[in-house]
Amino acid sequence: QVQLAESGVGLVQPGGSLRLSCAASGTIFNIYVMGWYRHALGKQRELVGRIRLGGSIDYADSVKGRFSISRDNAKNTMYLQMNNLKPEDTAVYYCNADGRVVGGGNYWGQGTQVTVSS
């Protein structure tokens, strides 16, 4: 069982920045695809970005150039740095750990609210 704990909930003005963290309960970064998703009110959940098993990182077109994902393997923690935030980035953000390709499970954090408003 993998547990994911997110932190970084916040209210930020347009153009501002915020960093979210996702701490995993075990050493899974090398065998799980780690990602960030978001769910805005009235919309479907969407992928923000993910770190593939080989280490490459994909981003949604809507956040390219503004968001970046990184991880600290020693701390079992993944980060989402969000810059130049826009009102349309307002959503609940979820950390995800997908181990199905290696026979593991698909796990979600509890979600953290990000609100971009003036």
C-alpha cells in the first residue's frame, strides 16, 4: 500500500507562484509513474504532468512553460512548481503514483485546493 501526502494548499493572485509537494510512503519513484492531476469545478480531471519511468517528464499543453515537476528521491517527495498562475489553474490538485505496469496499484493523494484569484 502506497500513501501519498500532499501539501501546499493556497490562494494566490494571478501571475503568482506556488509549489505543491507530494511525499510518498515508500521508495517507489524508480518503479512507479508519478504524476500530478487536477480537477476543476465542472470539468473532468486532467493530467497536469508526469514523470515517466525513464525520467522524462510530460506536461499538459496548458501548463507548458509555466509548471515544472521535480523529485527528491532521498526524501521520496515529488514537487509541482507553478509559476505565472492563471485563474483557470484553479482546481483541486492530486498527486498520483501508478505502479500498474509493474503489477502494483494506482494510488492518489487526498487532493489540495489551489485557487488563483485577485
